[in-house]
Amino acid sequence: MLGKIYTINKNSCVVKLNDDTKSKASDLINVHIVFEDPNKKILGEVDSILEDTIKVNFLGELTENDFVGGLIKKPSMDADVRLINDEELKILTGPRSKCLTLGVSPLYNDTELTVDLDDMFSNHTAIFGNTGSGKTYGICRIIQNIFPNSQIIPYKSNLFIFDSYGEYMNAFKDLSKNNPYYNFKVITTSEKKEYEKLNLPVCLLDLEDVLNLLEATSFSQISMVETALTYAKMFAREDKEAIDFKNHILAKAVLNIMYTNQTTTRIRDQIFEILNETNTPEMSLSSEVPGIGFTRSFRNCFDIDSEGRFAEHKIISDYIKQFVDEDRQWNFDATGVTYSLHDLEVALNFTLYSERYLLNEAMYDSAMSLKVKLHDLASRQYREFFTSDSYITLDEYIRKIQINSENKKCQIVNFNLEDVDDRFARTIVKIYGRMFLKFTRALDDRASFPIHMILEEAHRYVIDGDDRKLFGYNVFERIAKEGRKYGLLLTLITQRPTDINENVISQCANFLIFKINHPADLEYIAKSVPNMSEDIVEKQKTLQSGTCVAFGRIFKIPMIVKMQKADPPPTSSNCDIFGNWMVKIK
């Protein structure tokens, strides 16, 4: 017996300690207490100590083999007050089958704390903590614990880590030493690292992906890019109809300009500008235009005579009109085709010279913004990350990126997004998020291919942005709300929870909270995290590095968990200032 209930309040009570327990009172903070009546057992946790009394917060009711959170009836004033025993503690410290070791309890002599594998990995998880609090070490150790040296192995697991600084490579590089069936792979954007380079098939990019890459900001740009994608796929067929359609667009564009109320010189310059950027063998400045008894080049047909008119106006008009076919029903269907960013750039030019956008001054700025950004993307450094070698289905691509150079399946794929700016990295993560969601949705056997997206520095990717305004949804919000039932799960790791989309955090079912000091972050967590009590906020303030408060589906009640050190560790430790500064002088 610890003592006697002195007073009972709404959600807590005060216990007056016995004389023989007063000396040990300082060791009771955060320890669990049981109030036992003849017909019930109430579980509480020591919140504070004042002289010879302790304040205990009620947590719920202990049954024979379980714990039920919340209370209907409080303990009686005569209830026996004692420390939780070993059998009762087992209810709180986790299962012993189909489980994963999360860490140990520093409050109970380093008792092992385990979590049900399904409770942990069939739900979205958030991991918060200051820089240096042990977040990266913690998640590395959790993942290492998934891959034991045993007969039953997670061969079919699919973990995709998105990492900006290459911190995870060292932690998993020797994964196959545990078991030859385990494999780890790195896909990188860095030219300095000797790993497989990021390579995204352009033909798998959705409308939203291209709009994100081009930093679209207006609704008018959506229809432009959508049309360009349709044209790019049609042009990739390289059949007669695709060429006829190109000629149709160019012919209408040239005719529309020819009959505008502009100077002859201005009309000629505009036509030449179009045909310099987009042309076909029949519609180009070097095309041969037949006349009566002679032929002239398309360019020469626009020579201006002494009266300021085109000398061959009728000849060129008749030539161009033969390519206009207003009555034809064009077939835009194109499956199994591939195209490059350059092909998409060409298709966008044809789009902007089509009747809908040509001479539309209201859309000019939006059109030019897309044109410049797509040209920049197609001609500079980032073009290397997009391929058009051959057509590939989404299913084939997802499985391909999990195969290493030895043709073995990799359970962990580390996307190392180094040497690219934040905007581009964010777009890449969004693209894979959409791909994974589309892939898992299409499975005949729902949730039969679970995919875990582990986002280090999640505040770089999971933000509000303009997506909801432009597309009507945010991809991470959609994954958070719908992904679980399809087997697409998020693990968010960040030191800045205030920068993360609040709707995504609200869908997380598990939380590992390492030490956080910033008042804005603490206030945000208290407001945004489901079931986040003031007690949990206070607990994490005094945590040591590598220790967290864990709660959610994984535990019956919030538990203080001391994480085991990752072995091998990630490369996320502080800089060795002494070693890098100091030299020995002779």
C-alpha cells in the first residue's frame, strides 16, 4: 500500500503517502498507480508530488487482460492504492506476438516495449522533435528492428524513404548481412554519389504533376497543359493523322494572323515566329509552294511588294487552306506511347498557336510563363531526371524501382534528393505520392501491396500550397484520408510541425514526440494532434535525447520510450568541431 486517497477531483485524486513510502516519493513521477476496489481496478499516473502527498491523474480501467481508457465511476475513498504489478504492466507494454520492439521503458527497469506490427504500420505516423532529439536515429532503429535474422521475414515489405541529406544510407547499407533476402537501394539526384540516378518516365506524369513542375498558378494554365498532354500523346503516334492535325493547327494559325488588322511586316514576323518554333515538312519556312509554272519557298511567298502587300498572297493562301479540315473528327486516343519533355514542349507550342489561345492577349502572360518554364525544364540540368526511352506501365515502373543491379527485390528504397532545390524536391515527392496512390487504388486485391512513404524533413513536402485551389485537392491530404484503406501509409518526420499541413497531421493515428522547445510548435501540436493532452506536452519537455513519448494505436496509454541506438547509425550526428579545428603543433 502506498497510502490513502485524501481527495477525489474530476479527473484526478490526491493520495496521502504512508510513512514508509515518503522517502521514495521522488521516484514516483510518471509511475502508474492502481486503485483497487472489490469490483474494479482504476489505473492512474503520478503527476506531481507535494510534501507527503501525490497527485494522480486517472487514465482508465484495468480489466483481467485489457485496459479501457476513460472512466465511468471513480475509485472509492477506501480503495487500496498500490504500484502497478508485473502482470498488469504487460497489458501496457505491448504484445509478444506479431510485434516489433520499439524500445524500453526507463520508468520500469528498461522493460521491453513492443507494438503490434499492424497497429504501427497500417496507420499514418508522425514523429516530431527538435534537431538532435533523436528522431532519425529512432526511425532507423525501428526500421532495423523490422528486419530480424529469422525464418519469418518481411520480404514483401515496400518502404520508400525520401531523404534530402543522405542520412539513411549508412544505417541500411549492410541490410543484406542480416539475411541475403534483404536488400537496400539508393536512387539519387546527386551527381557526386555513385548510385542509380532518379529517372521518371514522362509518359507516367499526370496533369497535376506537369502543372506542379511548371509552377502553374492560374486556372487558365490547367486547360493549356491538359491540351498539350493530349497533343503530345497523339503526336507520339507519328502516324498520318497526327501530321495532318499539326498541319491543320499551323494552317489555321497562319490564316488567322494573315487576316488580322496589322501591318504587313508585323503579320510576316508573327508567321515566321510560329513556323520557326513549330513546323512540319508541309508547313515550314522552307516548304516548296507550287505556283503557276514555278515553285517558291514558303518564306519567299511573304516578300512584300512596293505597295506594302504580300506579292504571292493568293498562292500562299490557297496553299495553306488545303491543310485546314474543319469537318474532320480527330482521333486523340493514344495508348502505349512515350514522349520526352522536348516533345511536350513542342505540343505546348502547338497548343498555344491553336485557335483558342492564338491572339488571346488575356492569356498571353500565363501562356508565356508555362512556355518559358517548360523550355527551362527540358533544356537544363533537371531534364536528366526524366526519361522517354520506351513506354512503361505504372505497375512495371513501381516494381522496377525496387529492383537492384543484381536483379533482387529491395525492401527499402532510399530516394536521396540532394543537389536540387526545395521546390523541385517537393514536386518529385508529390509525383511519387500520386503514383503510389494510383497504383494501390488499381490493385484487384485491395491493400495487398502496402507501400510506406517515410518523409524525412516532412515540412519541406507536406505543406498547404496552391494545389487545393488549383486541383481541388492536396495529394498528401488525399493520401492521409484515403491511403490507409488502399495500403498507402505516411510516416512524417520533422522538427517543424507548424509548417506541415494540419489536415494531414489530423489523420495520423500514431505519434512519437521527442523533445520540442519552441512554444509555437508546442501550441500547434496541442491543437492539431488528436488526443494530445497537456500532460503529454509537459512530459516531452524534459525528455533526454533518444527518448520520446509514444501514443496512439500502438499503446493503450502514452508511454515514455527510450529508443535503442541504431546499429549501424545514420549520418545525422553533429559536426565534430574539436576534431576539425584542432591540430597538434610541433
